[in-house]
Amino acid sequence: MNHHRLPLHVLLALGLAVAVNLPAVAHDQIPGDLPRGPIAITGGTVYPVSSAPIESGVVLFADGKILAVGTLDEVEIPAETELIDATGMNIYPGLFDAYSDIGLREIDAVSETVDHTETGRMNPNVRSWVAINPDSELIPVARTGGVMTSLVAPRGPYVAGQAGVVRLDGWTGDEMLLLGPAAMVISWDALESRSGPSVAKRAEARLDRYRQLDELLATVQRYADRRASVPDDQAIDLRLESLLGVIRGEIPLVASADRRVAIEAAVTYAAGQNLKLIIYGGHDAADCAELLKQHDVPVILPGTYRLPLRRDDAYDAPYTLPARLHQAGVRFCIAAERSGYPGGASNARNLPYHAGNAAAYGLDPAVALRSITLAPAEILAVDEHVGSLTVGKEATLIIVEGDILQVESQVRHAFIHGRPVDLGNKQVTLFEKYQEKYRRLESR
């Protein structure tokens, strides 16, 4: 989103020289076409998530929508339906990565391929989905891990911009977009920064930052009042315009906050301003459970494979956090990455293993599955479309050989909005290439 640093695929399309030697700039997978007739997946165990698993179940869909879910006796399969035999396999909703920069970041060491941060501290008008590279090599890799939907979020030191929910298949960012804007991303840790020469100076700086936020929201409210009272042809301020949905409670703030003081400050401030809030990070969220429940503030956990925040924390604090939040009655979901953590979008493929780790440390496996399917869809207000295998929702699903929470499992088939997904990727191609190499060596 830095207009002075265009994405690599744009530079190449413009014929501009790029100081990097890459053999390819786009993945080979072609977005799927909508099948002409209905498709029925039969014989496998269906995990609707919104209801109990169905042994030897059937999922019937057509025109991108789920038509029926049930047993063979309950579902009438129309003539000329394409059948997919899933006997011995499991059928799940497509996994939902609740926070990522996939499509905005390719290779950290090549700045032309990193486009997740706009210049400046105050960028509410930035729209992440506008900058998505649908040809990113990391998208097919994520899909191979079962991830079919993601919240793509911009980054920044304060107000980073608008995040959008996207389907991980399509020719363009607009074609991939499911909901945008879905949230406004802000760093509450920046407001509660602990840096400074003294306690007094830190307190003074903190108060100044909150005064700035107060002034911003007051300005947006005045702008909203003026927009309501003047003709539509008046000048539009894009930064203020992008915050109208926030002050009306239509678009949630996703506030990055790990420490208890930042979480409590964010919840208290949002309640005072009647803002809709989602906490991202939430290392200390279990310690704020009553406050979070009181104001119905959900938490997006950036994975479970992360270190404790403090030296005296339990070594497994991040592993047990999902179970502790569930036991406390706090709504939560699990994402695949930590903001600023090395790897970023490349770690989206590990999403099911973060949930599996939570299950290994006390979280009910059914709740763990829900935390990467229906829970993020509910938190980000797209559960009418995705998140569970429910009649009327989009046919976004995966067929898996094994338990999706286990590392050894393999996704064998996938559909996004009823369209078949090519599960190939560069890593699979290289695996097959060198498997063939050693097969030939052994046959000599």
C-alpha cells in the first residue's frame, strides 16, 4: 500500500526492472469454474461444526451453495449429480485464518514483494484487499493446509487501515473479496507504550496519545453530522469517511493488545465510545475474562506456537490459553500468525496445527475445530456465508484424509464457493520432482 513501493507483480507488468532473480512471479494454479450441475460428496464423516458429526454423511451443493447435509437416507441426490466418494475421509468447512497478511507479503528480503504497511501512523483509509496479489505463491500453500478463507489485515504503528475477509481463490482481489471492510486495525499496544525516560514522561505521552484519539473520533463525529446535513456533492475526506462505520458501531476495531493493562484500557475506552471491539493478541486475556464477557469482546489469538510474554509465565501459557478462555466463557478464535513474527503469511498453512496444539493442552477437539472455522466467521460477521456446513451457506469445504488437526493428515479435495480448488503448489511440485529423481536413481 506504499505507493512508492509497488508490488513485484505490478512492477513486472509495467516492464520495470527489479533487482531480484526469480524464476516465476505467479503460481500456476488456475481459479476454478463453477460446476454446471450439483455435486454430492458421499461416504465420509461430515463435520458441520454447527451440529454433531455425521457418519457416512452426504454434502450436496450446487451454484456455489449447500443444498443438503445429512445421511444417505436423508438426502435425495438428483439425477446427473457428480459424485465424489469420500469413504474413509472427513469433510470439514474450509478453514478460516482470522488474521493474516497473505497476498500482501511474499519474500521478506525483497521489499518489492512486501506491501502490508502504508507510510505514516494514521491510515484508516487504507484497504488491504486493494493491494492483494492473487498470484501469490503462498496462497496455494495455505490452501493445501485447508485454509480457504482469511481476514487480510494491513499493518502499521498506530491506525493501520481496513481489513477485508477474502476467499483464497480468484483472478483479482475484488473477485476474492467476501466482506470489506470487515474491521479497522489499530495498535492499542502503541497507545499503552511502555517506552520513555521516566514514569512521568511515559504517563504524559500516554495521555497525549489518548487525547489525539479523542480528537480524531470527535472530528469524525462532526464530519458525520455535516455529511448528514449537506448535499452529497460536498467534499469528502477519505480518512474521516473510512471511520464513519467505526463510530456507528458497524465496523469493529481490531485492537492489538497483549498485556492486561492494554486489554483493559482498550475495552474500557471502546465501551465509553460505544465502539465495537475485537482484541488481537490477548496473551493476558484470561486475566481479563470477566471484563471481556461483560462487554462481549471476542479475542483473536495469533496461534499457540509462541513464547510466554514474561520470564515468570508458565512455559505452556500460550498453549493453554484457548482452553482457559473457553472455560471462562470468552469468545475466541485462533489465527496462524503473530503480527511481526517471522514468516507471516507463509505460516497460514499451519493454522490447523495451532488448533491441534490447543487441543493437546486441554481444549476440547470440537471447540478447537470451531476456533478455526465457525468462530472466526462469527467474530468477523460472515457466518451467514462461511464457517460451517449448513444449508444455504457457501459451499466452501475440504475433504481430508485423516483428522485435520493432525500434522500427518492430507487435504485431498477442496471447494471455495462451490468452485473446485487446485491443491497443487510449488512445494508439492518440488516434492514430486525429487521423489521421481530418487525413484529413477534406485532403478538404475
